[in-house]
Amino acid sequence: MSTEEKKIQIELLLEGIMVNEPEYFVVNSRVKPTNNFKIFIDGDNGITIEKCVQINRKLYKLIEEAGYFPEGDFSLEVSSPGIEEPLKIFRQYKKNISRFVEVVLSDETKKEGKMIEVDETGITIEFTEGKGKKAITQQLVIPFSNIKTTTVQIKF
């Protein structure tokens, strides 16, 4: 079985685990040629390290039982995507409404603002241009088709 086929099988095992955890969702998965599987999971209200460990243990056991790696030559990492990772799926966008984001558009221009709305077609951000009395708050609707990446920004 190829690495890609093993990745698909592992994703199916993960789906079986996640069906019992509806508040959590898989954001992304990667596999390196060294059979290092990295799975990113998030939750509608965030995810704890303990929950990542719990899912890791369940999945690791299922992989071993399935015998995909008879020599045991694989590693598995389950974690949250981290704040520096761009948003990948719709549920992440919904979860981050009212957060400040940086959006890189298809033409490489950047827009920053507070994400105030998300629907199936795109996002709406609110931003202020100008200073003092000349400051104007505007809203910009950005279709998903025009978004290259969206990253949550931490504001202090």
C-alpha cells in the first residue's frame, strides 16, 4: 500500500473517531515520506491539549490494529493548527467571527480588519481608514474565490 493510500485509510479511521466528537473537526492532515502523519484538529470552542492527546491515542491504536505499518515505523501528531496557520475550512471562519484577520487576496494585495460576517460565498470585514475626525469605518465583502489566505491577527 502506498503512502497516499495509507493516508486515506488513516483519514477514514479518524472520521470514525470524529463522528463521536461533533464539536471538533479536522482542519488538515499531512504525511511526510518518513511516515510521519500530522493531523490538525480544531473545535467550535477551541480544543485542549488533553483532547488532542485523547484523539491521538485512539487513532494510534486503530492504526496499529489495522497493521498498516507492520514494523511500527510511523509517527502520529495530533494538534490544533495554531494561530499562525491560515484558516482552511468554513467552520474555522465561522469560529473566528469578530476576530481581526489579515486576508491575502488572489492578486497578492492584503486587507486587514475585523471579520464581522461569514456565509457560504465569502466574508465581510470591517476596517477604519484615516485618523481622528477623518476616520471612516468601512465594510468590505470578500468572496472566497478571491481569497488566497486568511490569518487571524492577535491585537493587544
